[in-house]
Amino acid sequence: MVDLNAALRPADAGSLQPTAARPPARLQIADVSLQYGGKTPTLAIDNVSLEVANNEFCVIVGPSGCGKSSLLYLVAGLTDVTSGTIRVDGRPVHEPGSDRGMVFQGYTLFPWLTVRSNVEFGPRRKGLPKAEYRAIADHFLEEVGLTAFADSYPAALSGGMKQRVAIARALANDPSALLMDEPFGALDSQTRTVMQKLLLRVWEHTQKTVLFVTHDIDEAILLGDRVVVMTARPGKIKAEVPVPFARPRSISLVLEPEFIALKKRILGLLHDEIDETH
């Protein structure tokens, strides 16, 4: 049995104090705010601070419109912060870079390239020799189970297969952090379960630092080492809930009483935020 007393006790919102068990942060988000302009300026994210350790799988959940995806875009360098700083491996983020791999909910593959060429794209742009970037692509295609489809084009693939290619392409760049914005949100429940199992296996092999956004609480607990709960807009960090379950994890974990108890706690935090918006 897992003792959930500590797991169900959220950390102070925005706390940057490291615990003894947590290694140094790979990703640092410090006092970050995002305001959209226009005639009526909108504060989307308000003074968010978060650290994600090396090899940690950190999941963000929150009500719709709270700024989850916007925060991920800030880390990716696709949007500029209004205030605050973001650092990866101690280096400030000002623009997109190969140290951050991004997987979107939509399928962002190059349709004119084969599956293998899509995965090779990043290493090839780095100027690696052909034999090296080909070996990297083949390795990650094997990781995601698509070796047999290496010469196919994206149009011939299912949605789940396209996301496998997107994950392989992001990992082929050997990023310091993998950023995932609801990557399985458009998939049917059966395919989503398959993809969750695949991502668990690939993450256990690669041990990448992951910042993952989802609306699915089961998915958040199943995948994450920690679940960060955000408030309604303007988004702040309301709670950080550690996930106490040992790895490797099985999909059947969702049926365990301890899992259900943790899910109820997170849902309670979210329902408070949803109620406050009505």
C-alpha cells in the first residue's frame, strides 16, 4: 500500500524550494507572467514559478483557458514572456531551440517527407553525417514501433501513428526538455491508452525531462512524477501534488484505490476553480 498522506498534501503554490530527493532543476520558470495586448489587455498567466528536475515527468492540469498551453509555448520560446525568466540548463529562453523538443496536439509532420525523413530532419539540420542521422532516426522509429513504416508518408498513417512519428522526431534532436501539449487529446480512448503505454516505455528508456499538459486526470497521474494544478485565468500554480506510485507503471494502476484517492484530490482542486468561474 502507498501512504498518500504526503502525496495528497499540495506544496506551496509557486514554491521553488528543492526537496532532498529532487536533483537540480533542468527547467526553471521564475516569476513568469503573460499579458496579451489589445484594447482590453488580458493577463493570462500571473507570476508563475516552477522547477522541473532532470529526468522528471511533470504534468500540468487546470481548467480550460487557465494558460497551461500558453506556459508551454513560453518555455518553447514560441511566445515572449511579459515578465519573469525561463531557463533550460541555466540558459535563458528567448526563442525556439533544439534543447527543447515540442509535440503538439495537432499533427505537425512535413507531409512531403517520409516518416524516416521527418525524424531525420533535426539531426540532419545539425550537420551530422548521413550515417549518424540515419542511425538516430532508425533507433527512435524502433522505439515507437514504426520501423516498418519508415518509407511511408504521413498521409498513409493513422492519428496515433502520426503522433508516434512526432515523438520520435522530437527525441531525435536529443533535447534537454520534451514539451508535450495534449499530444493524445485528438485520439480515441483506445488509441490514447496505447499511446500512453508507449510513452511510458519510451520515457523509461530515454529518461528525458518532460513538461506535459493534459485535461485528463487519469493520464496526468499515470504518466507523471508530479501533477501541477493551475488556477482559473489568470493562471497561477494552486498546488503541486507528488505522484507516489513506483515505476514502471501499468495502465491497470487506474483501478487501484490509491490511484482513485489521488484522482479525487486533484479533481477537488479543479472543481473549486471551475466553480469560481461561474
